[in-house]
Amino acid sequence: MKKHPLEEMMYPPFSGFPREGMAFLQRLKKNNNRPWFQKHKEEYEELVRFPMECLIASLGPLMAEAAPEFEFQPRRSIFRIYRDVRFSKNKAPYKTNIAASFEVRGNKSRTERPGFYLGIEPGEIFIGGGVYMPAGDQLKGIRQEIAEHPEDFLQIIEDPAFKKMFKEIMGERLQKAPQGYPKDHPMIEHLRLKQFFVGRIMKDTACLQPRFVATVAQVLRTALPFVRWLQRAA
């Protein structure tokens, strides 16, 4: 596994997301405009982005043995704070959360690939994995794999640890059976899914403690067999 020791040394161990960082995101919700953000950008870097980078730097070693193919890089894994407003009625320029995705190393696909996600915002934390917006060909492949090899899929999602952590697969579903599958197909409830991801939703206070990074690692490790199955299927 390729390591980045110099980058890891730049970050102290994660000591908890600061309350001031959460307060900054709340203020940004009320002042979501360029002049205000430019005036307070250093606060964002210090109170929001840097703690998230520390979290990811601490998360990487915890995931290295279980998921060596995934990349946990503080600078590259975090989403930009700038919103794409080209096709949105909401023209607010900035996101009011801090989030990161963790993908397989060297992934250069133009379509979304199965991976992990962590999002922190005032009021809620989401930790999970899967594929949120599968392309048509990906969705076709996932459904075909479920229909042709249901036992492999069910072994993962019915595992006691998986069920305890996630309860069920999240995402939107078709109202009817997808094209090519009968409505009474034994796997129809799973075949109707349009999105395939799992996750844990927590209160925002969970990230204030140093042990939060261990919580994130536990959730991601539990989701790992499901994410790997999606990688093969999609």
C-alpha cells in the first residue's frame, strides 16, 4: 500500500471536531454570500476544514488493514465548499456542511463508483457507504447480480452485524418492478431500489469527542463487504 508519510505528519491526532466549527457552519447558513465568507475564510480553514483533515489523517491508519485499496487523504478526500449552482434554483454559493468521500485508489471513472462517505453539519452526521447515483449501466449490473446470485447479496445484508448497524439499504425505490423483471420476483424489494447505500445518522455532538474517529472506522468496516459487492456488480 502506498503511504504518504509527509502528509500524515502534517496533522495532529484527531481530538474532536470543535464546537466553534459547528457554530461557524451555523453562521454560514445565515450569511451564505461571498463577501461574508471571504471575510471569515480563515475561520473556515482553522475551525472546519483542518479538523476534518485531522480526522481523515487519523482514520487512514484505522482502515489500512481492513480496506487497503481505499484512499484516505486529508486534502483530496474532502469535498469543495463551493456549490454548483448552474442548474439549481438555490443560488447560495457555499455548502453548509463539511463532507468527504473515500474511493478506491486510482479511480478515474467518470461515473460515480461505490465508496464511503462522511458528512458533518449542524444537527446531523451521516457515515456510510455505497453508490448514491448509479449510472444506467451500473444499475443494470447491480440488479442483474442480485437476480442471478441472490445468495451472495443476502449473505451480506442479512449478516447480524450489518443488520444491527444499518437495519436496511437506504435510497429511493421504483413504484413498480423494473423493466425485465416480474412483479412477483423473489428479490423484487431489492430490485426496485434506484440507489444502493447504507449509513448511520447521528447527532452532531458525536463528532466532538476524540473517539469519534473510531466510530467512523467501525461503521465503514461494517459497510465494507457491501461496498465491495457493489464494486463487483457495478
